[in-house]
Amino acid sequence: MARLRSFYELLEPCEGQSSRTVLREEGAPGRLLRGTSVGPDLPDQSTPDVLLPFRILKYDVALMEQHLKQGHAKLPIIANLCLYAGKKSPYPYSTDIYDCFEVPELARSTMFKPIQLIDLTTISEKEIITHGQADLLELLLKQSQQRSFFKWIKDNPALLQKLLERIYGFSAIVYILATEQRHAAKEIIDTLIDLKPNKKEEIMTAAQQLRQEGMQQGMQQGMQQGIQTVAHNMLHQLHLGIEVVQQATGLSKAEIARLTK
């Protein structure tokens, strides 16, 4: 109860945010304890919800995103306080987020822990090859920093033949072609086909898919540029108002405002 009383003592309405309450941590300027939002003022719960902790977590993430958008470089500390006044008493479900998972014990040992990051920039190719089914995928990602695969393919034919047989071989081909910046796609395609002739159809299909995606992206960019040109002419030649231009083109006020400069 002492901890709960300290929460109430620190509660302070947050101006302009009717569905949130802010807990200010005394003596620590810049570090706020933000209450999550479920209803007006304080969060409230009248119907028991077995996934309440998960719902509160989503509110927390929304508050964190808002905090960052306000210009803060770090995340706020959030203290969750939810008021319950339902018919069932006491509250029948756990308020521990780990109890929302299928296997709480496994979740407790794996979820919300420091990320297990594999820094490929510090690992040699020789070591990466020992990483089981992930080895070739990791080699691709490591090589992608060079923005070119042509020489690497030439120097490692056995690895590429092995890669094309993997379940993610098709995706690897698309990734190589999309990332390559120093050599023409035809050079890469011909080299891959020479290495694995029985995969020619798959390689050509991947190349065709990439071309279609590029065409679609180009069409979308062209349409957007065309709409902006029309909006610009409506503003500067026809001298129409921003609201009229917005209704006619579907552009946002911010996009139209940039065209007025």
C-alpha cells in the first residue's frame, strides 16, 4: 500500500492529453513516469481481461513513441496503474505480462531480455561457415556491405552452389540482384546460371520478379510526381486555395504547403 500511496502522491494531469496521467519522478528532472491510458484521466478496467498486461504494454509503446516524437532522445520510464471496479472480486486474472504467453516459464526466461545481437562485422567468414543453416544467409548480409557480389560469387563458387540449394535460395537471388551496384544484373545472372545450370529457371524468375517490382515502384513514383505537378499548377497558375487543391489531389496539407514555397 505504501508504494500505491506514493503513486497517488506523484499523479499530475498531463495538459493536452485527456486520456493520460503523468507521474513525475521527484528530484529527477527529465525522467518521467508516465501512466498508461485506458480511459479518461486514470486508466480503468470494469471487465476482467486475461490479456490486460498485453493491452497495457501496447499503450506503453504508444506513449514511448509519442515521447520520442516530442524530441526526447531516450525512452520514458513508465509506471502502470490501472483501476478495477468490476463485479468479480478480487480481480481474477494475473497482471504479469509473462502469464499472457502460452508457456510463462519459457517467456520469462527469453522475452524482454537484452537482444542477442550477432555482429557480423566482427566475425570472419571462416567462423560464419560454422553457423549451421544460417551460415550462407549471414555471409550474404556480411558481403552486402560492399554493395557488390560479383567478385565474391566468382571467388566462392562452392558456397554459391550450396546457397542456391537452400530453402531460401530464391530469396537470396533476389537479394543479390537488388543489392548489386557495381555490375549489371545480366553479369550476375549469367554467372549464377553458369554455377548452377539446373537453377536457370528459378534464377530467371527471380530476375523477372525484381524487374516487375522496379517497374511498379517507378510507376508509383511517376504518378506521385504527376500529382505534385498538378497541385503546383493549381496553386501557382490557377491560384486555387490549399483546401481545394487538397480535395482534388488527395495530398496532405503538409505536402501542399511545401509546394507553395
